[in-house]
Amino acid sequence: MSEIVRKKGDFVKQDKQDRRSRRTRHLVHSAMTELLLEKRYEAITVRDILDRAGIGSSTFYAHYFDKEDVQIALLEQMLERFSMPLSQSALEQRFLPSLALFQHIHEHSQLLQTFLRVRTDEKIWEVAQTALSQSIERTLMSSSAERSSSSVPLAVVAQYLAGAFLNLLKWWIEAEMPYSPERMDEIFRQLALPGVQAIMQGK
């Protein structure tokens, strides 16, 4: 019985630590986001982050090395959308949830522009291309119909779709988003999907 109690106590302790860690990361990410929208990255200090997040330095350094580590974590969080399972969205939009992604970028456009000014553009797009193409390929692989009828390897189809989408997305951002997410989704679908759909249907 004592062994069971001890294990239960360890589980509760671990759960509290996990929740505390998630709360700390949320505070730090929120603080960094606010600061990035207020001033240049170079002008932000770890002390600024600590003061805005309301945490001590020991708590901060238990989770991050420096402010760049925080920025990388924020960027990864933003790009997570590109590697999320596409099952539900793909069913709604076929192969790629382009509308949801355009809307996601539109909602975070100011922060994304900050990242593009500070970090290397190529690296950001490279990470996005890898994550998105892998997610598309997993979605295509989950459909037996797609696997059996496609005349082109699914990895190639995924790379093409991810590249076409990201190139259009990059233009949209650099042009300061002259069209709505809904219009961009319509354009992307008209340009990229007919050929892909024909290939997937074995035509």
C-alpha cells in the first residue's frame, strides 16, 4: 500500500511540475510576443522578459538559455500549424487546409513580419516546407484510394503542393496582404489543385 501511495504522490508532484512548466512557458511566450510588437528584437533584454512575465531569473533559465531560445520557441509554436495532423481540415478542403493556414498567418501577420526581419527568411521557409509537405504526405497516405490511384509518388505530390502554397503565401506576406485569406485560398485552389486532383484520380 505504501508503494502505491508513494507512486501516486510522485505522479501528483510530476503533474504539478508539468503544469508549472507550461504556465512559465506561456508567461514567457506572451511577454516576448508583446515586447516584439513594441520594439526591435535587438533592444529586448532578458530582464525585459522577466519583468513583463513576472518571473525570476532562475525560473527563466530553467526553461531557456537566452532570449534567442525564447524567440526560436515562439517561431516553432507558430509553425506548428504547418505540421499539425490535417485529417479534419483535409477532409473539408481536400489535401491541404489552405484557408485555415492563410487565416492563421493573417491573424499573426505582425509577429511573423518581426520574425522575418530578425531571422533568416530562408530558414523559416525551409522549416515550413518540410513540416507542411510531411503533413500533406501523411494525409495522402492515410487514404487507401489516394495511394492506389495516384500516378505520381505521394512524396512528390506533397512537395509540390507545399511548395506552391508557401510560394504564394510568401508573395502575399511580402506584398502586405493585398487580398483577404478567403480570396487567397480561392486563388491557390484554382491554380494548384485541378492538376493534383487529376493526378490523384489516375487521369
